[in-house]
Amino acid sequence: MHAQPATATGLARWRPIRPPRLEAIELQTEQARTLADFAGRPLLVNVWATWCGPCRIEMPSLNTLAQQLAPQGWQFVALNHGEMPERVRRFLAEVPIQGTVLLDRSQSVFKSWGGQALPATFVFDGAGRPLAWAEGERDWAAPAMAEALRQLIAERRS
């Protein structure tokens, strides 16, 4: 499977998102967190797993995107789908992630949002309202991708 290009075709595959807002589902980390804790600034939530080849491949480009968008106040959450903490820690030692890593051990978030295949990335505005989501590997480092995400937020504000 190849990464979706940051072209009109690749961006056209973004879909409306199901959840009404960032949920208050408690997720495992070193301290209890919920996705609602991230309201206030635009947010990308990438759902992934260590066994997912496309997830592994796209993570460096997600890191690049997170670094590009951070100065504009964007946040990035890497939401692991159902794995044990030790497995995730070993993965992170090999493939660092720029952002907050949360564990959805119950696998409830991805299912409730309508996800069917990993990786999947969800976009929320600063008020925690869902904007769009995409399934499958993407080239997140492409300049057109960052611009498309900024535009999603700008359109919501207007």
C-alpha cells in the first residue's frame, strides 16, 4: 500500500467524522487523560498499532507534520489501538513519536468513531468539534497536507 499523496485526490478522501465532540473516555498513560483534555487548540489524533505496517511507515511523516503545525498551536495525539503498554514502549524506543501517546486498551474510541482500518487520522478544531478523518497511510510531510489542515480550521472559524 502506498501513501496517499497530498493532492486534491488524496485530500478528497477525507470524510466527515462521526463523534459529536472530543470524548471524555479515560485513556491510559502515565497519568489519566481524556481526549477532551486536548480541547482548546486544533488537534490531530492518529490511531495506530505497532503491528500495523502502514502505521509504522507513515509515523516519520506524521512527526514532520506535527513539528510544522506546532508553531500554529496544533496538538498531536498518537492513540494506540488496544496494545499492552510494554509493547508500545518498545515500539517508541525504535520509532519516536512527536506528540502525546495515549493507549486505548479497550479499543472503544476507534470503533465508536466509525474506524475500520489502521492507520486512521481524525482532525478536531480548537473547540473539540470534529472536522474530518481519513483511513490509510498518507504522506503527512507534503506541504499541501499541512496547508489543507490549516484550511480546514480556517473554514470552521469563518
